[in-house]
Amino acid sequence: MVYLTRHEHFNAAHKLYNPNWSEEKNKEVFGLCANANWHGHNYELIVTIKGNVSEDTGFLMDVKELSHILQKYVCEELDHKNLNLDVHFMRGKLASTENLAVAIWRQIAPHLPAGVKLHCVKLYETPRICVEYFGE
């Protein structure tokens, strides 16, 4: 089994806000992240795939193809967008980094070639805060 990792980057805005709670409770739980005027992050996305190396190519997967998948199904959908308003695969979800990592996994997984599986989606919200998701 070989693991291959690709790094990508996108910028996005969001706010953490539970519509079932009062304004006061949202501010108590989410603090400044519940700001009505939103806030943004420079996200770093690290995606690791796994599988066996092809005898024909010596690759687990063509990295250009992996980059294309990440750009098309993740970065182009998220970059310079409002996660709460603009991103179809985040609709109806609280726009936390945890939920975003799971949603990114679901965006990538169907587009990987046969024999290649997702191992981990690691998403940095800040240089000091990240989430890792290894599937369900």
C-alpha cells in the first residue's frame, strides 16, 4: 500500500451560527465566529490517497489528475466563496471546519479512479487549527 499526498489552498468566508438558538446563545458558544458580518480563513487542504502502484506507470495515480479533481470539485467550489451561502454541498450544514472536511471528502471520493481510495482529508483553518477526517 502506497500513500500519496497533495496540498491545495483556498480562501473562504463563513460564520458559525445555529439558527435554532438565540443570538445570545450563538455568541456564547461561537464567540466572534458568530459575527453577523462573517469572517474568513486561508484554508490549507491536504488530501492523502492510498492504493497500489501501477506496474505500467510506477504511479499510484497521476498527480495531475488528482490535482484536477481537487481543483474542480473542491477549490473552484470553495475559493473566495461564502461557505454558508454560496456552496451547494454545505447548504443546511453548520459551516464548521469539521463539517467542511467531511463535505470535501464526499466531493472527492466519487471521482477517484478504480483501486484508489481516500485515506485522509486534513484541513487547516489556521496554522494552529486543523481537522483530519478518515471517512466514516
